Amino acid sequence: MMIEKVEKFCLNNNLFKVNDCLIIACSGGPDSIALADIMRRLQNKYNLKIIIAHAEHGIRQESSLMDAQYVKEYCIKYDLPFYLEHLKVPSFARENKLSMETAARVLRYRFLRKIKEQTGAVKIATAHHLNDQAETFLQHLIRGAGSEGLSGIKPVNGDIIRPFLCLYRREIETYCEQYDLKPRLDETNLSLDYERNKIRLELLPELERYNINVVKSICNSAKIIAEQNDYINCCAQKLYDENCKQEKNTIVLKSEAIKKEHIALKSALYRLIIKKMQGNLENIGFKHIDKIDKFLYNGHTGSILQLPHNLRIEQSYGNLIFQKSCEDIVLLGNYNFKIEMNSTIVLPDNSIIEMKQVDKPFKIKGNNECFIDGDKLTGTVHVRNRLAGDKMMPKGLNGTKKVKDIFIDRKIPAKLRDTVPLVCDERGIIWIAGVQQDSYYTIDENSKSIVYLSLKKL
């Protein structure tokens, strides 16, 4: 039975735990409504909280609104929490020079993560299945992807889970018929204006003439490549730990130590470093990785290699220094936002500040989190960037110190200082987010009101 098949796949891949709160991304189509229905049937067994989120893309007008109404009515019928957001995909695509597919995906995941933050959910479930896996593989192959791209869709990718990566499209369609779900059909899925549709409607049927089980074969290949790629990435991480030193906005690589390594391992290392620098590999392709490797051997001290997104590499006395150019820093202007207890705010640079009451302190890592004594807060709490003359009493030091001097001591470049958020109350600065906490607000054994603050970079 399909429900048991999905349940077993979820458990084998640790997609959720008992008592988890899950966001189900539901368009109303066969795949996503089947996912919502199966997770609904599993929720009592695992004490899950299921939240349905629907992104209306603003592309198909009346038909799109009917999709939203269909999902809403399903949620009302089964008493499931429902969140809806109307996205402006066409205008976002034009303004950011993106394809409609890419723009829709960016806005959709932005919406889903916003709901995840608001509700305290731990995972977002999407309905990607094995046919999607094959289509993704072919799409990446056509574009000339390496092993990372050909690894396909993973059951777990950060906060995203894919419970249907054990099912074929025909199984999902059969389930919808069996339980009379009457899913909505998106007519744009039949349009050959989209690359993904061409692969599904033209390329895959043509390949099935050579191998009727081509989808299964492609998925098997993706699995093999993913396993090999994971191994290379593990080796690259070890190489990184042994030969790289990371500081704010800079990663220093001992170039001489890696020259003897295999090109596959070096390439994986370069990608790992870039991913750590900018969070993704957007616009980084084979030609850029090839340039880095040639630069490793042919450059000299003082040489600079410029990469996309104002990322640059400098040769310096046996090291490759990966760093962000100053031009990449966005001038945000002055801002000042009020933040309520147990809430989050999104800053102009898309970073997120969270403030919430907790029962007791827990283990935290790094400077992007801290605890403060809630009873010491005065008036409203707000988040702003620095002002001339700002001072605070740094935790662990006696007396006050100018925020400017703290930035200098921490070697924060001048052009970055106005981007650092300051959490303040009416008394003064509580926390220079990610940098320094004020000693007045620190907790001790007598603290009764514990407040957790965090900074997250998107």
C-alpha cells in the first residue's frame, strides 16, 4: 500500500521525528495534494502537527485562484491549518531578470520559510517524486553539470524533505483516484515554453523508445553518482579542515599543500570554499573551477582572479586567499525596527533577528546567538544599525567602549560596519548581533526571565 511505502521511506531516511511540526507545500495538483493527504493520515500515529501552505503565483489568474480555494477547502474539511500567499512572480521575474520558473521557485521557498519561522515548524515537505528526479537529472545533464548536479534531488536537503522520492508519478495518480481527491490540473504544465515541460513531454517519451524503464535507470544512475559525490565531498571537507583557515569574509588556503591532490578532489574543495563564502554555487560553473586550478599553478604573489558575485582570489606567499570584494557590500541606509517578544524581523539585507522567551538556557554555538535577562529590559526593544557615538559595556570587560572601537578590534571592515544590526532597548545597546553582548543584560543564577536572541543570514 502506498501509505506504508511512504511511511517506510520517511523512517529509513529520518525525514521526521515524533512530535514534529511540518509545513506541507501544496499547490493543489496531484502530487502535492496526495502528499498532504498521506501526511494527514500519518499525523496521529506520530503526533505530527501538519500545516498546509499554498503559494498562489499570480500567473494563471482565475484558474490559480481556484487552486487556492481547492486547497483551502481541503484544509477546512480536515481541520488543518492553512496559509496562503499571493505572489507577484511575473513582476519579480522582470525586475530581477529571472525566468518565470526560477522566480516562482525563489518566491515560493521564501514564503515557505517565512511560514516555517512563524509557526516553529522544523521541516518543509515537498512532493518531488522519482519522475521529477529523472527530469532534474536530464535538465542538469543538458546544462553540463558535474557530479553535484547529477546527484539529483536528495530526500533531505537542509530543512526540505521529500517523502515521495520512493514513488513514480503513476502511483501518485492512482492514489488520487483511489481516494477521490480530484486534484487541480495546472495547464502551464502542458506548455512547451518551459524547459522542464519539454523534457517531460518530449525528451523522456523519446528515451522510453530505447528503454521503457528509463526513469528507473536514470534514478539509479543519480543514486550512484550521489554516493560517489558524497565520498569526494567528505574527502574535500577533510582537506579543507587541514589546509584552510576561515576568518570573517576571508578563507585562506595553503596552496602548496593541495597541488599534489587529484583534480576531482581539488575541484570539490574549490566548490566547498565558494559555498562557504557565499552560501551557494550560483553562477559558478566548470570554467570558473578550471580557472581557479590554473591560477593555483600559474599565479604569483599579488595576482588576483575575479569570479562572479564580486568573489576574488589573491595569491599571497604560498596561499590562495578567497575574499569578497568591497563592491559586493550593499548600502542599507539607516533603519530602526521594533521587535516584539517571541517574534522575528527581517532586516533590509534579508538577515533575520529572532527574540523569544525560553524556559532555560541551552547549548549555543558561536556569536550569532546569546541569552539575556528579560527582567533587565527597559521599554520597547528595537533593532537598528549603528549611530555616531554608540557605546556599550562589553561582556567580560570593565567600563564602556565605543562600538566603533569594538568593530576595529574585531577587524570588521569599515564598509561592513553599517550592516551590523544592534539590538537595543531604551537603556542602550543589548547586543551587537554576531559580535558582542553588553554585560548589563547577561544572565546569572538568579535570572528568572531568560530571553534568547539569534541572528540568521539568508
